[in-house]
Amino acid sequence: MSETDINPARLEVFKQLFQSVAEEMGEALMRTGYSPNIKERRDYSCALFDAAGETLAQAEHLPVHLGSMPRSVRAALDAYHLAPGDMVMLNDPYAGGTHLPDVTLVAPVYAAGRDTPAFYVANRAHHADVGGIAPGSLSLASEIYQEGIILPPVKICRAGELDADLLRVFLRNVRTPDERRGDLLAQIAANRTGITRMEGFLARYGLDELTRYGSALQDYAERVIRALLTEIPDGEIYAHDVLDDDGMGTRDVAITLTLRIMGDHATFDFTGSAPQVHGSLNAVEAITLSAVIYALRLAVREDVPVNAGTFRPITLIAPEGTIVHALPPAAVAGGNVETSQRIVDVALAALAQALPDRIPAASQGTMNNVTFGSANGSRYTYYETIGGGSGAGPGWHGTSGVQVHMTNTLNTPIEAVERSAPVRIERYTLRRGSGGAGRYQGGEGIARSYTFLEATEVSMLSERRTHSPYGLAGGVPGTPGANLLRMPDGAEETLPGKFRRTVPAGSTLTILTPGGGGWGAAGTDAHSVEAGSTSTDQPKGSSS
Amino acid sequence: MILGADIGGTFTDLVWWTGQQLLTYKLSTTPAQPEDALLTGIEHLGAARPDVLLVHGSTIATNAFLERTGARVLLITTAGFADVLEIARQNRANIYDARAPKPQPLVPRELRIEAHERLDAEGNALEPLSDAEIARIARTVAEQRPEAIAICLLHAYANPAHEQRLSEALRAASPFVYCSSAIDPAYREYERMCTTVLNAYVAPRVAEYLERLRMRVSGPFRLIGSHGGRETSNALERPANMILSGPAGGVMGAVAVSRAAGESEIISLDMGGTSTDVALIPGSPLMSRETLLEGLPLRAPMLDITTIGAGGGSIARLDRGGALVVGPQSAGAIPGPACYGRGGTRFTVTDAHLLLGHLLPEAFLGGRMTLDAHAARATAETANLGRTDDVRAFASGVIAVANAAMERAIRGVAARKGYDPADFTLFCFGGSGGLHAIELARALGMRGILVPRLAGVLSALGMVLADTLCSARASLLRELAEITEAELTARFAQVAAECEQRLLADGYSLEQIQVSPELELRYRGQSYELAIPWRANREATAAAFHREHERRFGYADRERAIEAVNIAVTVRGVNAGFSLPELAAGEPAAPMRTVEAWFGEQPHATEVYLLSALARDQRITGPALLAGDYTTVLLPPGTIGQIDRFGNVRVSLRN
């Protein structure tokens, strides 16, 4: 098909149509979802795929799902032929998933009179618990079997009928089965919404037209990324950053990237990154792909869709057995929430050298995952993440107290926390001065203090406690975060970034989240940037 | 006698119900002193009389907010929480725009003062508020000399005592002191704080305006609130309720006209120059308790209206991937579309309609403006990368894209509420609504369309008809099963008492006052509530909650405990005695002339009718243009327009 057959107006019309299908699936999921994590924090993604399983549109964009959703569809298609009314469920990070709490459902859309699917729909939702050694399924673990139930691609629906046996097995393996059942039924409803809507569009526009413009939209997204890559001179760019530690003794876990630009094509080569670790910071390859695509999309300033075309100009090299491409049975829960942030930092550090006019300094680079529950049995569990400073950029200050990059969930109100758990929030302020100084200042981190009214078991998964979020172009790095404990007798200690600990009643835990890096030397007025001039030893950058 | 007036950004619309007939007038808004145009209009209608009640919606609060010309507000919070207003909810509006900042808080850091005091979730004082602390704060406030003061302490919804003591001590410092426990006594500190600040922020501007109006209007006057009702005379208690009053009047007008016409299930579409307001009305309008104003939350009972960034002024362009994109940038009212000839250089949706023959250049705005097709064509060629051959195809594409964006938004609105657009009629008003109605209704599979005779002044009509509303709310946060019916009845009476007093003071008799008690319920453990009418006993109310939960969210959990989060009452002063005037029988109007108009890719000889001349029961077969002073209805080939007894244009899309 030549480009001239494509009408620019119809291209936009179909862009809106496909997007509306994915969005409407999201509305159905949020509306019928059971748990606060789906209804309030909106921790889910919905997407539409072509007959080959390639993405056409994705809504409720959680960036961490961008690269991994098509792999879920691929894994489902490798396992089964999907007949009308069939639906495949999976969460296996080593077969189309990301980490175990993320459960994905894939279903086919059939056009009248055809015996193979014309499209697929899929949605992924973060379940608040999928079993494993600790409530929330996000604790310190050293192999995936400790993190919860593993679902390879399995048919949860056959010809529209729910497999009750399979559902029973799943629900027997989780701590909150009623909630899981409710959320899973919502996911099924969301896919059915997508199928119904696509069947309506098939009747209205016909299979040929939908297919033609689906493919044209992928070409369109590809053109936008190629145009961006063409702006970058050919060559190699090197960037490097580290994770503080894996919580199990391995420190300074390196992530190394060589970005090779050739014409309108880019290779992201992570050769040289550290081997996978004992703790749960391992990222599966799909997460690394998501982080890279997110970083590229951030560099495009127009409102363009992300679909299969976005991926075409990109080659990813992530060597097996490393922190950016873990192999079984590595634990992966933290790879999704923490390592994904660092991969973005590295990818942006590389892009900043190529496109210095639009890439910000490092943001807080962590999600500050706080989980706590009663030390005397499991009367309640509580989980939240805390925002921090975002990095300043060429022409703008960073934002204070905000979730960055791969996540975008909402906070829990203090007046809600204090009703649901025996805890008092003593302080919730911005950390004045924690943003890196510069021509443009990094955003400030947050200080949040919890006083536990009874003995409490606390788990923490946080990063950027020893290594600072980097500044750019002479900007100062952001202040790293800190986890502080004050015991009832007044004794104070600094806790590590990752810990699991039982504290007595009357203890106060204060989480200080990192500030964002500054951009440009303070006191300068210049808007120009030296490529590769970063202000700390990390990330190291050089162009050649 | 009631005069409704909607002071919008561009036009000031007036509708006077004399008791027998409706008189209407429309004139340009005078932005610097909006009351000037209002008074000119009142004079023109001859309604400057002490026995005429003026009910109006004003953009005073809206503009103070949008232009950030509100008051210098000082905020008092519990110690340790002065930054809650700036942290907001930690999320970002656009994940792919690293530059996008959070909305700026309306109170800067140096005006956020912390008070040493602390309540727990039950309202017990963990740390009392001392007199010395109050004196210290009063001194700080005196030094800062704010125009208005907002007070929001943690858990004040459970116990207002600390806020009230501070408020009393600060009365001398400012006439505008707002306590969160009075404005919005419900939990979730950020939303309550922001709502309290918003009220303080617009209060002095609203007060100044009311004072100016008081000096110039001879009769009594009332304001319309975002809930679609008339406010009592105490509008300054919650001045932020006026911020969304304009769109609310339109929805109330749509409800009145559609009910009279026998179409009770409608989706209203008010398509203006820069944006389009959509409301889903399944019988009666849906209410919402919270909205975001440019990212800042306002919690108040209000009509549930969604604004889409697409209108007649939306700008079309080809992006670098080769797609034709329309909006969200808009040419607004000034300079406006290229064809307005006011210096607009970008091709807009309105320009596209003009090139397709959907608008009559000399009859725009009742002939007050002549549209410049030449300018429209020139900008079309620029937007279309210099291609001159297929300008009309390009214009058709622009319309198709604008429709697709609106279709997507309407599908989203319906899906969120658990409804299907196919069960509704599209009710279109606003300048551009009639041009898009049929294409949009077809794409959404809707029953048909209705364009009201009074499309140009519908919002002002809604203000004539609006009942007076006063609502109040209190925090409960207890399990439904634990509260006795007697206790609830007493709480409802207590919460409603003040509103009832106000309506009596406003001249309503007891017979005209309706009290609607509601409970905001949720399953224990949930973090969102549904407002359910109180049915005088717990079992019936619980059953209604389960049913509504099932309808809205797809499931009910009849075993699970129900928590009563808030109680709310709406007290309504009912205004009777109005009926929409019918059109007298008359001769069917003949077409004024025939023009060439494009539908899809084809030109058609199209008859033009004067909208105001169409007779009751007249049928018009498309292609046709029904041209009004402020709106045009487009009937594509194959459609049949039917004029009903009120003069509304109706098209059925079902056989």
C-alpha cells in the first residue's frame, strides 16, 4: 500500500477510534474493578492488537506496560489457538509478564465469516496480592517461587465459559480471594467491552478498511520516531548508572548502555550491565524495552500514539542473565518498580547527550515502596509509594513531590491512612532544598513520618539512598533519600534502602525521598549545553 | 416575574418570563464591567422594575480563577502539613511531558501558616489548640494582611472546634474567613483544603461584584450555582459554587425543553467556540460531588458536566507523521476563525463549515458579522501544505476528525457512568452544535437529535426555570448497621434546618420546600462512595445501595458491611407556574433560497430555511440548512427534520 492511498483525515479518525476502544476498556475495568488499587490508583493498562498480535493502540498508559503487553499476546498465541469467546490469562514474567502481581488477559476479536481472529484485545491489572512470602507479593525474595503463584498462559474462558476449576486454583493461592475474584471478573468484562466495540466498528467500516488504517497508524508512529532519530547525528553514545544495592548484599549494581544511532535507526545495547542479582531487582527483558520506549517517547514533543510502529526503528540488545534481562528462577518484583526507573535514567542520560535541548536531569529514580502490617498476625496490610523530585530540564524547573517516569499512581490521603491502620502521620512536607541547584532547579523530595501505635512489621523497597539522581549540563545532583527510625526511647538510626523489620509501638519511621537533579550551572543564563557534561561520576557519559 | 441572564465570555443572554410570554435578547458581553451589558439588556427588554427577580449566572468567579486575579489568601494548616496544598496527590497530568508542571497552588509557601494542634480521626484532641498559639497566629496574620483566610486542619470534618476558635480570633483581620469544616466537612485533606482555598480565593471579587450590582439593579437578584439551582441570598458562603454556573444553566434549560418535548433521556452537547460541554441526562441530570478546575479539585454538589477541548475555533493542522489533527489549540473568540476577519491566520472547524457551504456568510450572528470565505480558503491551503486542488476534501476531513474526537469523548462519558449512548437522544445547542448533531448521533448509534428553538439563549432559559437549592453535608464515617433510624432522622433534621430557614427567609412557604436526604455509602474497605436517597429505613436504603452499586459497577456484595461516610441534604424551593410556550399553528415556511453545500465528498443543491420562520409540524427533507441567528442546523441528504409544537427541530434516526 502506498502512502498516498492514506487520507490524513481518516488516519486521524481511526487513531481516535482505536484509542477510544482501549479507553473504553479502561473505563469498564475501573468501573467494575473491586480493589482500591484498580479503582483509585488505576494500576492497569488496556490495549488493542492487530491480527499478528502487534499493538494498534494502548490506553491508561502505564509506561512500564508499553513494551510488555504485545509480549503477553505473543505468549498467548504461542500457547493456543484462540477461538471466539476464549480468553487467556497469564502473569509469568518469563512468558509475557512483568512481575507476578500484574495479571494479563488476552482475547480474540473475530470478523463475521472468518476463521482466524482479526484483532486481539488485552488488559493487565496489578493485583494487590498474588501469594508468596509476604502480603502484597512485593517483598524481599531470592527466587520467583517465593513471590507468589505463577500463571503460565492458560485459558480462563473457553467459548465464553469461565473455567471454574482454574479460578479455584488461583484463588486458593492468594491472601484476599474475594477481591482477586472481583478484579479478575472486571478484567474479563473489560475485554468483552473491547470485543463488542470492535465488532461494532467491523460492521461500520469493514475488515479491510480497519486493517488498512491499523497498519497505516503503525507506519505513522514509526515515521515520527524515525524523524526524531534522524535529528541525532550518527555515532555511539555511552551512559552508565547504578542501583544502590539488591538488599541481599550486592552493592552498586551497574546498568550500562551504548546507544548507537545510524540514520533513522537506534540500537540500545546494554552489554556490560551487571549479572542478575539474588534480590528481587531483576528486570525481565520486556521491562527494559518499556523503559527504552518510554524514554524515546518523552523526547517526542507531539501527542502521538505508541504502537507497534514505535518499536520498529529500535533494536534492543539486553544480554541474558543480566539485571536487564533476568532468567528464571530470579526474583523480579523489584525489577518492575525500581530497576525500571534506573533503566529510564540511563536511557535519558544517553538521549540527553544527543538531544540536549529537551531531556531533563534525573528524577528521584525510585517509587519508595512502603509496606507495613501488624506484627501480631495479619490483621491488616498497608502499601503505598511516595513521590519525590523530578529532574529539571533545559528551560524548566523540576516538579516537587511527584511520581516520576514509570509510575503515576495517586497518594493515599492522611485522613484515610489514619482510619485504616494503627498509625499516625506526623509530617508530610516537601524537603526544602533537596532539589539539585542549577540554572533550573530539581524538584524537591517528600518527608513523610509514620508513628506506629502498635508493634508493626515494616518492609521497604527504595533506591537512590546512596547514589544521587544526576544533574545535567552543570546542574547539581538531587539530594539522595534516607530512611530514618526513631525508637520510643529516642534512639535514632538510619535504615538501609531495603529492609524488613519489626518495630515496637511508639516508633517513628521517617522516609525522605530523593530530590531531582538540577539542569545547567547555577548563575548562568546560557541556554546552550555541552553534550555529555554530567555533574557526577554517574552517569558516566561520553560521545564518540 | 423572573428574568434569567447568562453572562458568558462572548455574549450576554437574557430571557424574561413575564408570566404569559418569553422575551429574549442577546448582546455582546462587556468584559471589564460585565454588569454594563446586563443592565443595557434589562433596559432594552423594559424589565428594569422592582417586581422583576433577576436570576443570573456570572463569570466573575470563573474569571477570577482562570485569570488568577483572585484574592491574596493566607492558609492555616496543622503543623507538619503546610505543603499538602502543593504536593497535591503526587500524580502528573501528562506522563509524556517532562515539562508539564503541577498546577500552581493558589496560596504560595510564605502565606501557608502552621498551627500547633492535632485531632485524631474521631475528632479527639491529641494536642489541644492553646490560646497562646491562637494569639501567635493572629499576630502573624496581622503582619501578612491577607485579603482572605482559609483554615483547614487535619480531621476537622470530625470536630470543627479548633477551626472555629481560630476563625473567631481572625474575624478582625479579614471579612472573608473560610473554615474547611463549614465549607466541606468530609475527609480527604487535600481536596477539602483546596476547596476551602478556592472559596476564599474568589470571595472578595464576588463580594465586590455583588455590591456594584446592588447599587444598579432596582429589583431583587439571585445567582445560579454549579448545581443548576438558584442560590439563596447567602451566595458568599460558598462563592466557588459560581465558578461553573454558566454550563449548569444550559443543562437545566436542556432538561426543561426535552421534558416538555417528551424526550427524557438525552445527552446534551453545548458546542461553543473553544470547547464543548457534554452532560448525560438519564431522566434527570447526574450530579457530581467533585471536579477538577485546571487540575485543582473543587468538592461541591454540582451538575456532572464534562468539557471537551473541541469547538468551532479548534485549529486544524497536519502533524509530522502525516495525520490531520484538530485541536486542542483553539483560535478562541479573538482572533477567532480565519473567516471572522479579525486577524485569525489558522484554519478552524468553523472555516471548514464555511467552505463546505454549511454557513451563510452574510447571515452569521443575525447578520452582525460577515464571514470571509476568501480568508478561510487561504488558510486552508496553508494548513493543507499548499495543496489548492482539494480544499473541500480537506475541509470535510477536518469535520470528520472533529466529530471523531467528540465521539470518543462522549463514549468515554457514557462508559464511565455505565450507560450506552444508543439509548439517548442528542440534544444540541451552542453556536456549532446543530452543524455536527446528525453526523455525531449517527456515529454513536443514537435515537435522534433535538435542537431547541431557543438554542441561542438556552442557558438563560434554564436560569428562569431553576429551583432554589441549598445543600448541606456532614461527616458520619460509621457502619450503617450501627446507626439507629431515630439517630439518622435527627441528624438529617439538624443538617437541613439551616437550609430550610434560608429558604423561608427567601420567601418560600413550607409547602414549596422539599427536603431530599441522602446517605453517601460504600462497602467497608472501599474508598469511593455512592450517594443514595434515604428511604426512611436502613434496609430499604441498603437495598437501593446494592442495586445502584450493581448498575454502576457491575456487582453487588450483599454480605459485606456498608459504611455511611457522609450525610447530605438538598433542600429545594420549588418554583412552579412556568410552562414552555407552544408555537401557534401557521403556514409552513418556504425555503429562502438554494445554495450548494457539501455533504461528505459530494456537492448538493441545498435549500435554506429561516429557523425562526419554521412552522409547527412542518417537515423538511434534507439536504437543507436551517439558519438561525446564533445556530445553524444541518440536515444531510436522506434525513427529515420535524418541527414540534414548541418549534424545536427533531430528527429521528431510527425507523
